[in-house]
Amino acid sequence: MATILYVDDEPSVGLILEDTLEQAGHTPIGARNVPEALQVLARGDIDLVISDYRMPGLSGLEFLSLLRREGYDVPLIMLTGYASIEHAVASIKAGAVDYITKPVRPQQLELAVEQALELVRLRRENDALRREVMEFRNERQIIGDSQVMRRLMQTVAMAAPTRATVLLQGESGTGKELLARALHDQSDRRDKPFIQLNCAALPEGLIESALFGHEKGAFTGALKRVEGAFERAHRGTLLLDEVSEMRLDLQAKLLRVLQEQEFERVGGTSPIRVDVRIIATTNRKLQADAANGTFRQDLYYRLSTIPIMIAPLRDRPEDIPLLAYRFVMRTAADIKKDVKGITPEAMEMLQRYPWPGNVRELQHAVERAVILSNETMLSPAAFDAVRYGLDVASSVMSPPPRPGTPSVRTPTPGGSPVAGGGDGVWLGTLNVNEAETALIQRALEASGNNRTRAAELLGISVRTLRNKLNGPGRSGEQDAVEDEIEG
């Protein structure tokens, strides 16, 4: 049932309109001219307007134009005389949803009102769907204004319209799936399927079926024919997540599909042709895997037609404020909590933390802070896990070096700095042997490969340094010669 405003200066017509609308279960509100109608509209909650074409002052057509200028998104039905069909045509062209000829017949009025209200309902549903789509797209929006991200998005924009296979490489949590979505959304396949297959999460025996499908009876439990990811992605995009986890024998079959765009279901004999754009992701160095034989080289070259390396968050700290603010606003809106932002001190702390879990870790840290904190502006105290990580980094720092020597510091997990300044080395490990190797290498770099100077920086003897560099099997004569050279 709807609230309907009717505008007509003839009392007899007004009575017919009011009586018919009430009998149909609606709430009618009358107005004799446009100014009165505007006063009613200003109060809101009007679902439909019925207006006479000829009225004192402004005509119905001028009223309709005024509604559009003032931003009233209310459908309007125009009333016209028998001899005014041209007015009806002009009204429809100006935006009226329907017209009714006088004298008004109740049945005709009810039908026109019913159709107009259905249009209102459909418009509101479309608006709601459009908002949901925009919110969904905003969830997938890639945030970042650093030079690294600008170059990355430029590459995505150039690669998206093509059919070229893209290989997205980067650490876990850097947003590989988000970029894969961006490639799909910016392509001419955006209205076609986007199918994602996580090669690392599927049981080994089901990967082939998941990729290519299977026929009924192909194996125990195959009770019916099932389409695989390639079939479901026809004319769209197939994302092969963590492709480096795929078995070598399946890599050969995948290579054939990429080259021929043709495959057979498990247990099938008929070839199936598809048109699929492939995007693959990995958090490993796939080129190194191909070189050592754990991944097929020919498949690597086929997948990496356009290789895209996604930088970890620690390499683009200038993007952290944008990301953190976005996560704050979204989480606060979801839980209906009054959180305005993050204090400068807390933001500076977030930018110093190396984020081994990348954007995903930042998102979870911000969400946790918004949920558990009672602050309107999140202070450093709201980010306990981050503060703890920085405190751990400080607690394992080496003793202060002698003046003029490079400082040696260790970070939180991830191998990135937690504080700026100084000529130092970051230890991305707590393994003693690995840390020792990194420190020795840094000391040699700082001393210009002068072992005597490097030993001084490390606080050990030259002989000890030489033993660590050369390992066992050195003769005393060799050591003496090197002592003489370096002395």
C-alpha cells in the first residue's frame, strides 16, 4: 500500500481520485496546485504523484520538470483531456511513467497506479542491488598511492584487456586474489564467470577432477557427471591459486590445455573446447622452482606471459595510513561503533612495524583494535600485538656499538626494519648460524672486505673470523700467510 499525492484543481476529479485510491487500500493526499503539492512533497514519504496537465499557474509538464530539478525521485502519472493526447506524449517524453485520460475511470486508474507502484518497487530493488554491487566492489578496491602501487596498477590496466596469461607472485597476504579480480573486472570478460581454484587446498586425488571434471563412473564415488573449473570458466577467467603446489603430471596436462584450449574430463573420451583466460598466483619463487626441476619450465614460461611481482607491505609503508583508515571505517561501520581514526603516534608505530603477514595482518590488527578498544581515536595502546612485536625487536638488539661503527639490530619477524636511521643489518631469523653469517657479511661490506677491520667491528680475532669464513681444513701456513698479508 502506498501514499499517493494527487494534484488537481477540479473538486469533482479530486473526489473520484481520493475515493478510488482509498478503495484500493492506498493513502491519498490532495493538493489543488503545484505550491501546495511541493509543501506535501517536502514532508516526504510520497510514493507516487498523480497530476493534472492543466492547472492554474504551473502546468503538469512544468511541475514534472520542477520535480526533476529539485531532486524528487517520485514517479508521476499525468491526467490529460480527451483532446490532449499530444500532452500525454509530451509527458511521457518528459519522464512521466503513465497517463490517464479524463474523465477518470476507476478501473483504469487502479491499473495505472498498480503498474506505477510496481515500477517504484523495481527501481528501489535496482538501487539496493546497485548499492550492494558498489559495496562489494569497494571491498575489492585496491588501496595504495605509493609509486610501487601506481606502477602495479598501471601494469594491471594494460594487461587486463588482453587474453595473455598473468602470473601474480608475492608473499601471503599481499593481495594476489584482489589483483586477479581487478584483472577480470577490467577486462571484456567482466560479465562472465570468475572461477577460483586453490591448488594447495584440494586433496591430491581430486585436483584433476576439479580442473577438468569427470564422467559418471570415472572413479569410486563419481555418481554423476561433474563439470570442472575450466568448463565453468568458459568465456571467463580461471584463477589458479598457489599453482606451484600442482603435481608435475598435472602440470603437463595443464600445459596442454593452455596451448590447445582443449581437454577431456576424467573418464571421458570426447575433447571439450573452452575459451578461458588464466591467471595464476604463487607465494614462491617459481622461476627458481623451474630451474631446479620442481616445476615444469615450459609451464612456467607459459604462465608468466605477463609476470607481476606484488611488493610486500614493508616495502611500501606510505600505503599503510590509507589501508589502516579504510579498515577502521569499515569495521566501525560493521559493528556500529564510534571510531573516528588513528592517532599520529599509533600510525607512526604501524608504519614502523614490518608486517610479515602483509595487508591481511594489518587488517586483522586494525579490526581487533576497533573491536576491543574504547577509544574514539585509536592510540598505540589499542595495538597491543604490534607494540609487543616492536618491544621484542628492541629486547634482542645487540649492545651499543663503539662510536663510528655500524649498529647491528634485529627486527620483528619478516626481516624488515622497525626503526629508521643508522648503518645496520636486519636479522630476519633467530637461527644463530644464519644470524652469524649475515653479521659477518655486513661487517665485510662495511670494512671494504678488510678482514682485520671486519673482525674489529665484530669484536672477534682475525683468526676466528678467517676460520668462520673458510671452515675446517686450513693449514697453519695458510693462516700465517694471510696474517702477513692483512697485517
